[in-house]
Amino acid sequence: MGWLRTLLRWSEAPGSPSAPEPSVTFSHDLPTPVDTLVSGASKFSNTPVTRALALSVPAVLRGRNLLCSIATLPLVTRDKDRMLVRSPLLEQIDPNVANVVT
């Protein structure tokens, strides 16, 4: 019954007084950083990004490393019984040359 009494007391509590309206006004006459960024973006939109510059970004480097590690996994084909099936498409034609070259 203690929780019911607490609930009833809570519902009888007076509401919080409303906050007064602020009497301060601000003026701004400087360009915002977003405006500067948007206006300057068109200058560099056609600038190519080099590989070294792209890989200097940690997120790009991490993504590239994840893709490269997944790409080293072997590709196999399995049938509906999960048995390996020979697929000429996935076989290495020449072990000394990548399939994209041959």
C-alpha cells in the first residue's frame, strides 16, 4: 500500500511554475560556417582524390582492409544438401595469374 500512497501524494503535488520568457535578443552579422562550407564545396567538387589521400582517412582505410580480408576467403558452390559442387566459373584457370587477367 506504500506505493499507492506515494502515487496519490505525487498526483496532489503542485505543478512546476512556468519559466519566464527570455528578454535577451541576439544579432548576428557573420556568415555561418555552413554557408561557407556550401559555397566553397563547388570549388573542389571536381578535384580528384588520390589513393594516398583517401587511405589517410581512418574510416576509408578500415573499410578497404575489411573488403580485402573478405576477398581472400575462398569461394565455393554448394547444392541444396550443402555438398560441394564443382563450378568452372569459380575455379582458378592459371594458379600463377589472377582470374581477372586470364
